[in-house]
Amino acid sequence: MGSLKNDNASEVTEFILVGFSQQPQIQAAFFLGLLFFYLVTMFGNSLIIAVVRWDSQLHTPMYFFLSNLSFLDICYSTSWEPYVLTQCFRDFPTISYTNCYAQMTTSLFLGMTECLLLAVMAYDRFVAISNPLRYTIIMNNQVCIQLAMVTWASAFLLTIIPVIAFPTHFCGHSINHFICEYQALLKLVCSDTPVRLILGLAISIFTLPVPFTFILVSYTRIVVAVLRIRSAEARLKAFSTCGSHLTIVTVFYGTAIYMYLKPQSKEFQEEDKFFSIFYGAITPMLNPLIYTLRNKDVKGALRKLAKGNDRS
């Protein structure tokens, strides 16, 4: 990484995070909101991991991937939210280039992993509903582990490519964001090369619209399978579950697609900060509520866990 130089040949060893320093009237609300999101995220996702591990009845492919998602959301939120909370009330906090680079790389890797993992989870639900008799054979333990490993490994490789190609010379050191967000850093680049732009676009398409389209197709086929169910109550329950899943998926992919696939300019728009909160903080908080805590199996496991603690 070394030292960076900008146009006037001065060394750039740290960046200034503008964040909401120019809007002190919303700093307190932002701090309280982000603190709430982080605490709920940590509690909800940790609870899911503990319950799935504790209850043997939840040792199924669906809950295996859900515990993966919970672990991922804990890591994703922790990669940036505690830092922002500690720096929230400082006027123009600074961050070293090394720490900024590490924060950007970690968030990028975990965000890409979540994009791919949500697609794998949609495939798991499609197999479960469209082919229930062969579900445990198709989605056996080995297949689940392989899918999870491929997801994490693919995201890692997709992260390495743009990070290696990331420019090392910047024309400025003020990042108009509260974190070292990839797109915010790119606005400080002195010049854009066609190769880097094409590479970034290709990776963004592969990790955002492609998995999102796959999820939509999977859920469309799930809806078709659900319509064949004779029980009106079962159909209503399935539609409710699919609807809640699609809602959180749309929020996550929709805001991320807006940020990474819209035409980029050197001018940073203030609303971009708020869009990043949706896929960076709100979605990790909502995932355990939408995917698991509304599920009767998880509720039953929580009741058994609570009764066990009461007896002890």
C-alpha cells in the first residue's frame, strides 16, 4: 500500500471522514439510530446462531444457511458500525490509509458474500417446496457445506480483483461519508481508467443484479408450486413468508444496485449516505426478524430454551 501522493506531490497518509459533521442537527439521531440497529443486530443474530446450534431439530439445510447469514451479518455490522459510533460526535474524524483500506476491503468482501448467500438460500427454499420428497437427498450436508464454501470463496476472489486494481493515487483526502465506502473513495481518484471502470461494472453486475434476478426467478417458481397447494391456510402462510423474504431482499439489493450501478460522478450526493445505511445497517438487523424469529420452529426452540433455563 505504501504512501500515497496526490497531484501536488504531498503524501496522503490519512483521510478525513466528513460524515454528518456538516449536519450537526442529525448527528444525535444518527448515533441513537445506528446504536439501536447494531445492538438489535448483535442480539438477534447471536440468538439465532445459539438456538440453531442448541436445538438438534433445527439442524437442517435451511437453518444451516440462516446461521451462516446471521454470522455474516454480525461480521458485516461489526466491520464498521462500532468505529462510526465512536467517531460520530467528532468534528471531521481522521482514519489512516491502512485502516481505511482494511475497512473498505472487509465491508466489500462481506457485502459480496451476503449477495451470493441470499441467492443460495433462495435456491434452498425452491428445492424444499418444489421437490419436498427428495429435498434431504439433494440438499445433503456435503452439498450445503460445499455451497457455503463456494459462496465465501467466490466473494473473496471477487473482492481481491477490484482491490488489486484499486488506484493508489488520490486528488484529495476528504471522504464525504462516515465510513471508507468503496464508491466514496473512488470519487477521490485523480483519473478513471477504462479497464478499472469495466472491471468494476462487471463485478457489480455479477454480485447484484444476477443473484437478485436468480432470487426473483426462484420465488416465482416457488409461488407457482404454492398455488398447487389445496389448503388455503397453507397457501396464505407460504405467500406471507415469501412476501416478507422478498421485501428484505428487495431493500438490500435495491439500495445496493442504486449505489453501485448508477452512473458515477465525482460529486457525492448526500442521499448516498442514507442509502448505504439500508444495506449496511438496517438489512442485517431485519434478517433474523424476517427469516427466523417469525418461524414457528424457532419460536418453539426459544420456548424450550427458556423453559430449560427456568428449571435450572
